Amino acid sequence: MWLKIKPQEPLLLGVIRPDAQFLPSLAYIPGRILRGAWAEWLLRQRTSSEEILRQVTRLRIGNFFPAAEAAGLRYALPLLMSAMECKRHGGFATEPSPNRRGHGIVDILLPVLAYRLLEAHGARFSVPFLIRCSQCDDRMEPAEGFYAVYEIRGVKHHGMFRPRFHAQTKVALSRHRRAAAEGMLYTPSALSPYTPDPVRGGSTRVVFIGRVAPTSPEGEEAMARFREAVSRMSIGAMHTRGYGRVSVEEATVSMPSLGERIRAFNELFRQLWLDIRSLALNPEALPQEPKGIYFSVDLLSPGIFRDADGIPTLKPTLILEGRRLEPILWMTRPDMASGWSTAWGLPKPTQLAARMGSIFVYRWDGPEDSLLTLLEALEQEGIGERRDEGFGECLICHPFHLEVEEK
Ligand SMILES: [Zn+2]
């Protein structure tokens, strides 16, 4: 189920270290923060720690991504590591408001995949793989952040989320003496509940959209309790001082179905294969078409993986129907996964993780119909370790890969 979280107050989201002078908020709500708020709510009801643990593991709470609230909002997601924008005029060419438009953001995953696989088949090219801006011919660089898709009068638009931060210097209170500790000032930089309206100008509300899924038969009831808890608790840091109140409602998200995404991914890949093959110096030596079915696993939260020997790795191996699948292409960067144990209030050890927005492409040589069921489960359950803490949340064939033109 998709939910929408609307902040009523500024939010301070992220890991707050006691020695930090600046407390910058994240621009999205990690699922673990929501789970923490739920656990704290239960604790206030004098629920035992075993019961808290039992209740909060009945739901898988994903990350919630920000968007400017406006009519026609379809979904909000992080940009992936394959997204590139013009160095000179970055940003979407399909922003709803003309004065915000850049030269466009492209997704290079499928062109790179076709180029690399053709090269592996012995293709020779007279030029290296290089993508330039189609409007000004300047170089492209990785684009980062969160974006949302809006459908306005039947036309699809992309809008980058533009966070606003409030900075306010406060005097730190000593936890023990309840007094202002001398000289200790800190600047919390909180995420505003308002953001520029991408359609009409002026300001609009920020909303966060994410997935929550039951993991047990009691999930339905847990969902109601979770929603109640999050609406009553403040989320994030410093929630006793005018930060972190939110409301929760159901969200209507419309994204192509998994089956449609896999079909479109493979169709576009075949098309690019033909196009790039025709650019090779030796096209007749190369296969007419790619073999097998291809799909990507796109991380919506950091992923924690180990190889067959138990060594931490950034490249996940999938086991589907007893077959081991290794990624044939990946775009990833390292991150550190930390965490906080709800049960005993202690930090968990940090682990190597693949960053949010990482992409792994696999090839499947088995039958098509069994693949859909397997990938549906993967998209629901996530990938890798510590999934109950929100690590390894993923989409299969992220909709961003499905259009190759600048958008
Ligand atoms: Zn350009």
C-alpha cells in the first residue's frame, strides 16, 4: 500500500550526533524513522519491549520520497545513478513550469548495457561511448535528488524536488543538568513543510510518498495502528520543540505495472541494440538481437549484501528458482549502513552498503511466466540483509529507464 505523509511542521531527519554543530535534515523520510516513531508511541503506552518488537515487525516500512503537492501528482522517486543532466543547463526539460526547464535529464542505463554487451560480442566502434547534451552539445554529468511525475491535461511532466531549509541557532541543553551548557550552540537546519509549486508558482505543501506492506496476517491491523501512531507522534529529532508533526493518508500512485515495465525495458533494449549495432564497424559479426530477458534491480534504500563466502560486497547475487544470477552491469557507490536497535536502544554496528539509487542488471534465460512471479516477490520483499530495518528496498525496471530521450 502507498501512503502519503504530510508534514505540519519543519522536519529534522537523519542521524543526529551529540557533538555535531550543524544538524542538516535529510530531504526524504527513511522508513526506519517512521518505525522508530511507532516504537516510541508503543513505549509511551507502556507496551513491553517484546510486544513492541512483535508489532513493529508486522509491517515493512519503505522510504518516503518528497514531492511538491500539485494536481496530477503520480509518484515520487529518487533519481538513479544512471541519470545524467547537461553540465551547462541541468534539470528536466519537461518541468511543468517553462522558466524552470533545463536541457533535460537522460537515463543512460540501456544504451550503456547495449554498448557493453555488443562490445563483449566483439563489436568495434570508431568512437567511444559518450553522451552529450542534444541541445547544446556540452558534456553531461550525474543528476541527483528526488523527482516526481505529474500528469497535467494528459501530458507527462517531471519535476525535481526543491527542498527549503530553515536554519535556526539554538542553545543546547545539557541532558544531565537541564541547563544551557555554556558555549554550546547548534544550528538545526530543518526541512520546510513548504516548497515552490512546480505548476502554479508560489508555494505548496511538501508530501512524502512511500510503501508500507504487511509481513504477516495481522498486517492489516498493524497498518491502522502504525498510521495512528505516526499521526500522533512527531518524527525525527527534537520533536518536543515544534518539529516533526505529520499527518498520514492513503496515496493513489499510478506507475506502470511490473509486467509492463519488464516488457518496455526489454523492448527498448532490443531497439537500442539494433541502433548501436548498426553503428559498429563490423555489424555482420554481431548477433541480430540480444538473448534472454533482462531486468534491473534499482535500490530505493541502501542495500547490504554478502558474496557466497560471506564477504561484504556491493554486487548482489540473486537466487531465483535455485539459479544463481550475477549482475551483468552495475552502477553503484559505497555507503555506510548504521542503525538503531528498537529493542535495546543501542546503535547497531555499521556495515558496508550499496547506496540508494544503485542499479544492477541481470539476464534471465528461464521461462518468462515464472520470472514475473519471482520478481514480484523481490519487489515486495526487497533484497539483501536487514530488510526489516528498511535496507534493500527496490523497484524492478524503474520507470526512469523506460524512456531514452531527454525528459
Ligand atoms: Zn545542454
